[in-house]
Amino acid sequence: MEIQEFLKYRSDLIKESQDEDGFINESSFINCIIPSMLDAKLIDSEDFTETYYSSEIDGSQVKINGYIINDSGERLQLFILNDESISLDNKNLEISLKDYYDGIFKKAANFTNKAIKGHLNEIQDVGAINALINQMSSSLGADQFDVIEIFLVSATATIENRGQIPQPKRIDFKDETIKIKYTKNRETVEKEILVIKRLVDLNFLYGVMISQGNREQLVINFEEQFDYKIEAIKAADEVNFESYLCVLPAEILAQLYKRYSSRLLEKNVRSFLQFRGVNLGMRKTLTKDPEKFIAFNNGLTITANEKEIEIINNKTYIKSLSDFQIVNGGQTTASIYFSQKDGIDVSKVKVMAKINVAKNVSEQELDDLISSISEFSNSQSKVSTVDLRSRSPQLNKIKALSESILTPTGRKWFFEKSKGEFNTKLRIAGASGKNRIEKEYPKEFRFTKEQLGKYYSSWGDEPYKVKKGGEAIFRKFLEDISSEENSKKVNIDRNFYELLISKIILFKSLENIHGTRNNAIGQLRSAVVPYAISVLYAHTESNKKNDKTFDLSKLWNKEGVEDDLVVYLKLLMILINDLIKKYAKSDDLGEYSKKRELWDDISTSKEIAEFLQSNNSLQIFDKYSISKKELEKKLKSKSKSKEVDFKLLNDYINIHSKTTEFYKKMNSLLWEHITDNEKDKLSNISARIQQREDLTPELVSFEENIIQKTRTNQPEIFDNINYENNKLLEDTFDYVVKKYNSSIDKSENVISVFEKVGSIAKIKGVKYDSVFSEIGKTLNDGFSPTTKQIYYASYYVSTINEIN
């Protein structure tokens, strides 16, 4: 059944990758799975540069789809897509032979070898790939890249045929090395480039999705990988962790960083540190007093969740560590690696390390333990303590607002706070329910927490950071909205949410206007879009000489961009596209657009100044601007009304709408796999649904966990639960929320609005007409109605549905 789940997930990925004409572009599929790779920490950024090239050269098949250069610059990550796997005929989707993948890897390996050796320099008219080939074949590229990582993306399930039912299988591929010579400072340098091959198949992608985006565990086997065992002293043995003290050779740390790069580092540390600049103090010690490094340096703090140890002559040796993370000492590790890369001998350098091995903890408890260790042990670099996981209180507020606020036409946006949340919703719903949910929340009305950081920060003056994306921009977003300083404090309320959605509408609209493939303005969309938005921002909101700002609320009210603005934005992006080419001081335009220097040159250019002073610009800004004082007054007025949080009621209604049949059947099918306490809670949920009663936050949390647990371990159970979703209850909840939102937007009296509905219900002879008066008073006091009140209100909503 597990393989069938992979293939069902494949269908969702294929659908997500299709354009409005049903076409699947190879680049669009890779872009669809890039966020999963970012979640698994295989890459630092989702900024994938498309460089599609496929040909036969000197009898060898060559293919590449694109690349990413990692944050610290020493790792080139190449992507090749198995194009057969994204066809719609559903053939050859279960792969058991390693040779099948080897044949595809060979095409990317051929590209790598030929590019490095300069055998592809004659290629003409193939777009952005020229910059990549030139860099790979140059002395600068030879010096920069120590690792080339090839990702084979394949929408196939990798299996082994043991027994009657195929089972998932992981295939690992042997590393290779490429020996090269190049000139540096007029001297000939010899080095080996490590080539790592990694399969990104349905097995991997499905695993990331059901783990809700948790990192892929990094297992370091020191004995196998480095022929080394760490001699250690056990310093503590507590209930939830053991601590060991040891000394690590710097050469081992350098090798670790070379192979795994920032995957070694805990999320808070990784997204904070800048590795390009090596700490001068460390470099001085490494160069002049390597033996003293252990005395001068604070050392490393490492966490793991499992260890393999060996006792020899009463001495303890650590052979391997699972879920290896450096939570303090990331700068030390990177400095050692880059110093060695620059020719400094680190063979005499040793580093103190404390290794904390967690035990008897859940995944969440492990995360909390690691975060605490990171926060309290990090003394070399000040690391902000914002919670980069989906449990962030700020993200919870945004999630609550997304479930409480409707657009002017009555739509909701779906904020996927946790990886796989939307997919799980579809998986439970069944065929008919799935279609309804997809219509209710098409992909243009959904956004993830990673996209959230990018969309929010695009309305600013750092488009080069937005272009880069990844955890760095997500951290910036969270730090911006988490600030407690009075001048910077952000209230996450209705105003915040409406402006956030306006920014998302603007960003997505520009992407659509820019276009893709043959209809695109150019090949730099991921840079052109944020740069264009920043031009608008710099000319209006951040311009102190301008007493007006761009009125984002117009986008919220229209739920899109009007035709005249579409034409204007296209002209702006055409100009930006040309200016990136003009002012970039590198052939690799995509990489150079991540630099502040390019934004400084473009934003202060005479071309931008002339464009903004044109009659067309003056007319557009006259129509789409608002006085800064007027905007401030408008926002203050709106923020005075009590904000009702519908989040908990929404959770209750989601559970009630599944009906008692769903939970009774679930209890029955899970009977042998769950505890008595879990059985009692499922029975309690069924009983409360029958009695039309509110649940409790604890029951909501339990329901979420049991659904996720089933989704992970026994997803086929959902196929055996036949139930009719109580759509009327959901419609009634949406009706109440819509009425409430409308009254707030129009500054109407909430009590009067709902009393009027009650009067109409009474005239029609509908039962429980008085409930609307109760709901109005409750909402006016700033609270959401009860579940039972929604049930009573559904008698009236059913009559509306009959008319419609």
C-alpha cells in the first residue's frame, strides 16, 4: 500500500505542476519539488536557475535542467529531471533497477566532465547555461567549487520486489572525483572535485511531506567515512540526554563541512551565519599558532538522537551519531574548512567538542531540546531566538486570521503552516470532497510559510535577499514581525492580514504578467519580480519626500490587478530585465542579482528615474496611491473594532463536519494499533458531535495528531472510511464568517446585521431564528459563536442553499 500512496502523491505533484493549459514544463516540476528539498535541508535556497540543455556531444548524451550555488559558494548543485517520469501515461513508475537511474545520472555526469574540461565552450544560443559552463571551465570556477552535487529528480517510486507486494527501497550512489589542474596566482594548482549523486524520487518527496517538513536525519559514521573513532569521556547521564566531552581533529571537521556543508548546522544557526567571510581571529590562530587553537576557541556543541559507541580498554569511543547537528560552533567549522581551502595547514589543529545525545524524547521534545541548547550555548555569534518552525506564535496568528477573514467576494486563502497540511486535507476528503476542496482553494489562493517570508519581504528595499529566498528571508520575515521595539512592533491583526494578502496578490500577479517559456519577458523572472516591486516601494512608501504611498488595499478590494496596472507593471519589468543585463558585473545574471550592488546600481539609475517621471507613471501613481496620513487614519479606524478569532471554532467545525461515522469507523479500524486512552478520546469526539457540543483544544490537538499518525503509518485506512461530509455545517460557518467580515469592512453594527438575518429567518418560519441575535451579540463582544449555534443557524442557511 505504501507504493500506492507514493503514486497518489505523484498525481498531486503532477497536477500542481501543470499550467492553465494542462502542460507540464520540466522546470515547473522541479520548482514544485524544490520546497521539499529545502525542507529536508538538501539545499539552502529555492532559487533554482533554469538552464535546460539536452544534446549528444561526441557520442555522449548530455543533459542538465538547472543549478543552485549554495550560500557559502563552494558547492554547485546540478539538477537533472527524468522527463519520462512526468508524462501522463503512468507507465514505468515503479523502478527496481539501479541501472535505470545510473543511465540518467550519466547524462548529468557527462555534462559535468565536459563543462569542467572546457569541451562545451563552443555551445551557442542556449541561454543562461553559457554563464554556468564558462564558470565551470574557468580557473575561478575551478578554485571556487569543491563539490558538485547532482540531484536526479524522478517522479518514480523506487522499489524492491520481495514477496508479493513491492516494498520501498532507497538507492545510494557512489561518489566520484574529478582531478583538475588550474592556475591560481600564476601557479599550477591540482585538486579533486567531489561529485555526489542524490536521487530525489517519490520515496523521498513523500517522506518529507508526511514528516511535515522535518529535516532529513544526518547520520555520521566516523568509522566508515573517516576511518576514525572519537575518544570521549561521558560527562553526564540525565533523563533526556547524555553528554560526552571529546577533542576533534580539524581535518575531520573540514571533511564533514565539505561533504555536508550547512546541513551540519541547526536551523537557527544555519540561517544566521554568513560563511563567506572567515573570522580573522580564527584565521590568525590557524595560521600562526595552530596548536593553540584548542585553547583559544570555545569549541563545538553537537546534538544527536542516537549514538553507536565501543568500549576498548575501559575507554569510550563514539563510532557514529544519528541526527547530527552543530548547534554552536558553526562559524568555527566553516572557518576551518575555508582556511584549509585557502591553503592553510590544519593538520595540527584540534577542537574541543561537547556532544549531547538525546534519549527518550519525541520529535517535538527533541526540537525543543536542540533549540534550548542552541540558545544557551551560542556565545560566539548572537543568534536570534525566533522560532523558525511551524509552531511559531506569529505563524499561529496568521493561520487564525486566514481562517477568520474572507476576501470581499467571500473567498478564503489557505495558509499551509505545516508541510503536507493541504495534501492531508485532500487525502482524507475522498474523491468527491477532494474536488470540492481543490475548487475552493486553487493553487493561486494558497501559500506556504516559506513563501510567506518571500511575499511579505518583497515589499521593501532588499530584492536581492528576496531573490535568494531560503531560510534567510524567512528568518528576516519572522524577526520583522516579532520585534518588540515600539518603532518596529507589528500588530498581527486584520490590517496586517489584508496587506499581506495584497502583497501576495501583487507578487503572484507580476509572476503571471512576466510569463514563462515562450511568452516570458525573459529568463530572469525570480529577480525581475522582486526588483520591480522594490522600485514601487522605494518610490512611494520609503520615499520621505513623497507624501503618498502605493495603495495596496486596492489589490485586496479588487482581489487582483486592474488592466491599466497590468500594462504598466509589464513595462516596468521589461525595463528591469534590461537593466539587470546592463548593470550586472557577471555573466551569471541570476547569481549576481542576489547582490546588493546590483540593486543599488539599478535603483539609482537614470533609466529608473526617467521611467518614474514619465506621464504614464504619474497617471498610474495618481490612481493607485493614497496619502500616508490618510492611510494611517484608515488603518487606525479599522483596528479599533474587536477582532474575533474564529480559529478554534473553525477547528471544531472541521471535526464536526466529518460526522460521527468517520470517527467511529476510525476507532474500529485503528482498534489494535492505538491505546485505550486514544480510543476513549475518539469516542469522546463522536459523542460531542452527536450532542452538537464544542470540543476542547486538547481534543482538537489529539485529532490532528491521530490523523497525522494515521496519514504516516496507515494511510490506506482513509480509503476504508465511507462517510458523507456535513457540508451544510461548513457552509453555515462560512456564512456567519462572511456576514461578520462584511459588517466590519462596511463599518456596520454587527448586532443589527445578524438581527436582520434573524428577522428574515422568522418571517420564513425557520426554526431557531433567535440564534442569529445571540450570534450577533457574541461577535460584537469579540468572541466566536458556539458549535451548537452554528448547527441552529444551519436551518436558515439550508433554505438559502435550496434557493441557490
